[in-house]
Amino acid sequence: MNRAVLAGLFALQVLVVGVVLAWNIRPPDEPTAFFDFNPDLITAIQVLSEGQMIDLQKVDEDWRLADGKPADVEKVNDVLDKLVNASTGWPVATSSTTADRFEVTEDKFQKRLTLHAGDEIVADAFFGTSPGYRKVHVSRVEGGPVFAIEFSNYELGSDNSSWLNKSLLRPEGDLQRLVHEGEYVVNLVDDEWVAEGGVELDAEALDKVIGRFENLNVYTISDADLPTEPTALLSWTDAKGETQLSLYHLEEEDDWVATSDRVAGQYGISTYIAKDMAMTLDELLPQVEAEEAAPND
């Protein structure tokens, strides 16, 4: 074997060794973002799961559910931020069989998320099984490999209640007046609550009631059949004017539902909150006065 051939074989060997070494010492896979969109430009969000469609629309700087109810702006923005920052490495699967097993195909998925920026669809993806804590398999609807990103399916709520602005029934600004029809009327005078008619109320109990209104949260959208008359008819005056809130106690289920003349719909309220809001005059009287007011045996 002549020198030229030996030199050629040696050069080839050096090249192979160099390639192998370069492959073995290559830098680790750099994480890249799976989604590419500007959260500030998103104008509509659709989440499809188990035949249920959530349709969120941006109105000015607010988000609305399909029926016009206010959505939780903070939650929506948080989800968009998590999505745009969700990073991934190498694909975890490339075959259609594996994609089906990870539930990220047209025929089998757990969630389908579509994001719109005006008339343009800027993201359309299937979300499937979870490979670990706070991770989920995703694949683009148009096909391609399957990735695992840092995200959880539960954050893409499957019902309107999960996206609802839970504080939608709260007073606007500071309370000035509170009326429990047929029970009591209180007004804020020099930063103190004063009952009309010279009635002395338990200050601590009244502060608790006022706090329930000021921090009122609902927990769900209700479709329950309501009684003809509310359990408690309440109204207040705030920075936006006067509004009326009706509380209904559904005795069989021991649930409480509220309606407002300011916001359409009916909403579930936690029992312990509703009971405080529905306190009667007798329950707000100082303990001594209440005992004196009780009839003699």
C-alpha cells in the first residue's frame, strides 16, 4: 500500500474521530420557546376540551366570556405569559403512533388551544398527557413532532366559571350606605358606620358584614332554579351609585346564589360568606341589648 493511500486513510480516520468527539462534547440542547406570539396582541382565545368550547374575547383592556360576563384579566394574562415563556428542548416523539399515545392528535387530545391576534391565528396546538410535574405534551395542530413544555392543562379551564372574574359583584370603590331590606340601614359617617333610627349595633359584627361586601367573591356561575322571593334583599351606595343584590338560600342543597341589577347572571357564593351578608338586625344587636330585647318567659 503506497504512502498516498495510507495518508488518505489516516486523514479519514482523523475526520471520523473529530466528528465523534464533536458530537460527544456538543453543548447541551438549548431550550427554545414552543410558542411565538406577543401576548399584548392577542385578541381572542379558544379552548376546546371534551366537547366544551371556551371563547374569550378582548374588549379594550378587558377580557369577556362569550356571553359577555367579565373574565379574570389577571388569570388570562398569566396564562398567556406562561405559554409564551414555555420552553422546550428536543422533540420527545416524531411518529404519529406516539403522538396518539401522548394524546396530541386531531382524534385524541385533552385540550386544543387557539390564539388569535386580530384576524390571524398565531397559535394552534394540542395539549395531551403529562410527562411529569407541571409539564405537558404538546403538538401543533398542523402536525409535526411532539414536545414537552412547562405548563399544566388545568390552567386551560374547561368551563366558564374557571375563567370568570370572581369579584364581579363587589362594590365599585368605597361603600357609603348599606341597606338590608326590612332589617337595617347603615351609613358611613366620618369613617364610622352609623345605623339609622338610633339603633346601636355591634361594631365588630357590623364590620364583619361590611367586609363581606367589600371583599365579595363568587365561586361559580349558577344555573339553579331560584325561589320567587330572595332570602335577603340588599342594596348599597358606592362610587358608581346605588345597586341591589339579592341572596337566595337553596335549602335542599344548602347553597347560596346571588343576583345583581348591575351584572347579568346568577352566581354561587360560599355559605359562610352569604350567611354573614344576610345577617338580620337581631343578629347585629350587641349581646346585652339582644338579651334585653328578648321576650320574658
